[in-house]
Amino acid sequence: MSATIRIRGIAAFLLGLIMSAPMALASPESDAKPNIVLVLMDNFGYGEIGVYGGGELRGAPTPNIDGIAAEGFQLTNFNVEAECTPSRSALMTGRYGIRTRQRQDGPPRGVWYGITKWEITLAEMLSDSGYATGIFGKWHLGDTEGRYPTDQGFDEWIGIPRSSDRAFWPDSNSFTPDSHPKAVFTHVMSAKRGEKPRELEVYDRAKRRTIDREITDQAIDFINRKAKAGQPFFAFLPYTQTHEPVDPHPDYYGKTGNGSFADVLAQTDAYVGELLDTIDRLGLKENTIFIFTSDNGREGVPRSFGFTGPWRGGMFSPYEGSLRVPFLIRWPGKIPAQRVSNEIVHQIDLFPTLANIIGADIPKDRTIDGHDQSAFLMGKSEKSARESVIIYIGNELFGVKWRNWKLLLKEIDEDSYAIRNMAYPTIYNLLVDPKEEVPELNYLNDTWVDFPLYQVLEDHQASIERDTGAPDP
């Protein structure tokens, strides 16, 4: 072999090593802890995206989000709580929202309080297991000292502390400064763990239009940084859309020709596509759990443009349009592709499921209401680990779902939000009457269902009575 050929061979070998180095760094060993990207929409109905009957029908195809279903698992009976803060409390703690509001003495805290410092969040559990943790978007779980995201397990945060409806205030010509100490403009905020959060720009209608673009960019930067460092990461993106006001980014305003809501659907699908492309480009696809879901169903007010698909009602109600939202999960090689199930799963199940997947411990000093769904999600079982969910609105116990049946102790007027206490509970079979239009339809044939339904309620009420509560603050 000539010297020239040997030199060329060595050069080619070295070039191969150089070219493969990034992939070697980005392709974890089979026993490495998976990265987790969790996209949480705000007041986003069941029927918005293509695989749930929306997409083109809603004026904006959603190919990127639909692609998660094509490569993963779609749940059609994923349940959440009926309001933003209780739902986020449940997601972060694996505990029903009512339990996180239980006081050691006295009545439960208000529904908008959030969580106390004592709660152990999903971010804290993952951080203790070696994960880098970042939140990019809406928190809404506490805005007093010691209760911001970077006090509750996140390494970094940029986003808003409260609700997007406050984006209306700075643009209102009837806003009255100094009317109340808490009636102040919301600011975009930023913090690192151990730092006091900083207030950035006022969250007005102009900022409302651009914030989801900005938090997407921040999340992509976080993913790139942690991938380069070789550290498993949890990137949590609680987007601000499609909570009112539904204002698209200037780049998407008028893009679909079908109005602002369709423009925001197209915008959201594009942003999710960028997140997916980032994971794929970094060679992390096989070792990243990617989840897309929502905190609750569409806005409850009549002027809202959200769509709950076949389900009745919107948020703040005990009906399926409030409680049942999209849930898509992708983890190639671990979660079978193109799988769809109508088995009951609840958002509180994510905490113990992810804990089991990464080998973390579940807190033993408090009740965890979630069930480990890892066997179900990974195709080792056709059945969910749960059969029932409890239904609250605020601190009011409304009822229970068990398998395909729902029992409501109370109903709600969908125009006035007035609570109707029922002399006799209403029973719905959600397969026979999915729109919950005819109480007791087919019920007389199946009055046996009273026993399991009431048993779930009684067991839950007994558990709440035993609960010692979450210490202040």
C-alpha cells in the first residue's frame, strides 16, 4: 500500500470519527434516562387538532401535532380538572387539586391559590433524579415569595405567573390604577433557581401576540444546551394559547384566511413542529418522551371560539367538554406507534408513570392519587391502571366517572354557571349518550352501576377526611 493511500485512509478514518462524534454524544445508551418534553395547551378543546376531528375542519391543518399520534399513542379518554390552576396542581403533584388545597386546620384554600411550598412537584422529582428542568410559559401555581417555578424544582423559567386574561388590562381605557394592591399589570417574568424572579415587559396585547414564539425559542435553546452537556432534561412548555385573548403572532395573523383562532392553530402546530425537529436533529428522538396535551377544555364563555368535538360543555363544567382533552405521547421503540385507546387515564397519572420510567421514588408522606400507567402506555397491557376519576369544580365535589358511566351529584347551568343540587343524582352512559343529553338513558337496565359508582365516591370522601392537609404557605 502506498503512503498516499495510507494517508488518505487515515484521513477518512479520522473524518469519520469527527463526523460521528456529535451523533455519539447525542445517542444515549439504552439505559439512559429519557428526556421529557411536555407541551401543555391552555383552554384547548378536545376537537381542535386533526386526529381528534379538527385540523382542516377548524380551518388549519395540524400535521406536526398529528404526527405525534402517527408515531405514538393517542388517548381518547384522557381526563383533567375543570379549571386552570387545579389542573396544573394535579399535573405537577400527581394529586387531585382538592388535595393540594386541603389545609391542616380550617376549610380548603381558594381554587386559585396554587400549590404550597410543601408539595413535591414533577420538576422536583425529576431534578432529584439528575434532570435539568426548564419551564417556558404560564405557571399559575403561586406568585408569592417561595412559590414561583424556580422555588418548586425548575432550574430556569421565563413566562407569565398568572392568566392571559390580564393581557386585556393594559389596553383597557377603563383600567383604574391603584384600585387595589393586586389589580396591577402582569409582567413576563424570568428566573434561575436560587434567584428572585425578575419582571420583564408588561404582558399586554402586543406581548400576548409574541410570547408563544419567544417561549418556543427559549425552550429550543434549553434543549440544545442540555443536549450538548449530555444531561437528561425536562422541558415543560405550558403555552399561553388558546386562552383568551386568542391573538396570533404577526407572522400568522391572516395566514389561514379563516380567522384568528385558525391562525393560532396553525401557529401552534408550526411551533410544535420546531420542537419535534429539534429533538430529531439532535439525534434524541429515540430517547425523548414527547407529550402534547391541555389543562382543560375550551373557554366556557359563549364568545369563545374553542371546539370540544363530540363532547358537551366547556371549562368550569362537569361535562366531558371540560374534562376530556387531547393526549398524544411519542417515545419511539418504547411506546408502540399508531395506537389509540379509550381507556380512562387522568393527568395525575403522569407523576407516578414518569417516576417509574426513570426509577425515581414516589413520596410516601402524602397521598398520591395517580396510577403508574407505564405498562399501559408501552403496550404491555391493553388496560389502563385506573377505572375511575373524581370530578370537582372548585372545592365542590360534583361526581365521579367509572368506566363508561358518570354520576353527577350536582349539575351546572352552562349559561349562568349556577350550581344545581340534584334531589337525585343524574347518571350518564358515555358510550350510549356521549353528549350527556339524556340522563338515565338506558340506566334502568343497569342500576347495578350504582354500587361501583358510589363506592368510588365513598372511598374518595373517606380519603379526604383522613388527609392531614398541605402546610402553609
